[in-house]
Amino acid sequence: MKAAAQGDAQAQHFLGHMLEEGRGVKQNEAKAAQWYTKAANQGVTGAQCTLGAMFVDGRGVAQSDVEAAHWFRKAANQGDALAQYELGRLFSHGKGVKQSDGEAVKWFKRSAEQGFSGAALELGFSFTSGCGVTQSDKEAAKWYKKAADQGELKAQFNLAILHLKGRGVAQSDVKAAEWLRKAADQGEAVAQCNLGNMIENGRGVAQNFEEAVRWYKKAADQGHAGAQCNLATSFNNGRGVKQSSAEAARWLKKSADQGFAGAQSFLGYYFENGLGVKQNYVEAAKWYKKAADQGHAEAQSHLQRLIKQIGGSFSSDQR
């Protein structure tokens, strides 16, 4: 406090940090912002970057994207990788600055070249979509790899998909499975579902139905509709798990309720045939129609057949 009061910029920065965190003093974000501002005005990049973040969130200061951009730019121009990344995000979303994909890419690239994984991930997105740059799967893969090696799960997943499709990199089921596993291990539901599918079908890994079910279950428990449907199929077939129509129906319902057409069609079949649920043609027709309305060809066929079969009439206990 004494050094800060005498104008020492680093002391002002550290004092701001202690006030922000409540370390050795009572937490006070407003006072923290005041000391950060003093340090930032003296060119301390860490203070400038933190002050920018406080303006983004409205912590200790009135929320202002314009002020956030002002402080991020000061730190970014001094080479701060985090500030460059944050400034890139503001340009990407047009917050506090005029929206510009080109400017966003410029700042992401400066940050990523310093090894900032979040910026490398954003560059991967940019090259994938062609926003602010010429679309290039090869460049996307390069930046995804840099981010993936630092543990960015979205980069790991996207890199897996590129390997799976052979876009920008050599097609490799083995590499795809490796990167999917890294993302799946971090709890990414989409990766868990895709990894389960590869393991079930023996693509890039040894086929193992029990392990596939374990990954489907992890994703299904997070609400992933595709994984719920795949898990239901496993219970239906008794593959990797003990056969149970009741469990299959339970997971089909979870998936169908989220609008997953394949599950809706399958659930219709379950109701039509009384598998794991009480036979009910009305319910069967309802679920077939939901899937059919989404263009599911098999459901459309089932619905037409069921309508012809029942002639538009149902028994009283099914109404």
C-alpha cells in the first residue's frame, strides 16, 4: 500500500490483485479496479488486461465493452497474448468495437503464435469456416493441433473429425480415435458418443462392445440424444450389456423427448410391438409421426403401414 501510494506501478498492480482476491485485505473489487487503473495508466500489461476483463464482466466497474476493448488493445499492442486473444474475441462478436473477422483473426494469430491455446483454437475455427481468412482445412488442422496438444478439448474433437474425414490431414481412423479419446476423457459428450461408435464398430481401435457401452453411458448421462439412442440399441440387442427391452425403452424415451428422429421411430416400433412398454398403437403412431415429420424415411413407412393396418380405429383401452 505504501509503495502503491507512492506511485510504484507494480505495487499498484499487486495491490489491485490482493484487493480483488481478498488476500490480506477485505475483498473489494471497486478499490481493486482503482489500483489496476493506476497501474494500467503506467503501462503495466497485466493490470491493463485484468481491467479489460473487469469491464467485460462489470466487476468493480460499470460494464462496458468499449472500455474493455480500450484496455485490451493497450495490453495487446505491448504483446500480451491473453489481451490479444480477448481483443480478437471482441472483434469477432462486434462488442465494444466494429465487428471484423479480419481483425479478429489478426489478433488471434498474434496470440496463437505466442502459444496461447485458446487463440489457436479460434484460428482453427476461422480456417474451418473461412471467416476472416481463406478457408483451409490444412491450416485449420495445423492450429487445432497446436491447441489440442495443450489440452483444448474442442480442438481435440475437431482434429479427430478432420482425421476421420481426411480433410486437411491424412485420413486415419487410428488418429481420429486417439484424439476422440483425449476429448472424451475430458468429459466431452459428443466425443464420448463418437468414440463409443468407433469402438463398437472397431474403427481405429479394437472392437469392444462393453467399452462402447461405457462411453455411450457417459455421454447419455450428460443428455446426449445420439448416445442415448445408441445405448438403447445396445440394450435392445444385448450387445455389451445384458439385453433389456425395458432399459432400451427408457433410453429411447429420453432421446426421443429431445427430438432425435431415430429414437422416435424406434420408440414407435417399441410401442407398436409392446417391447419394454405396454402395447399402444396410438403412442406408436405418435412417435412414428414425430420422426416422419423430420423426414425419417423408415418412420414414414412404418406410419403408413400402421395406418393401413389399423384402419384409423383403435381399441378403447388405447384411446
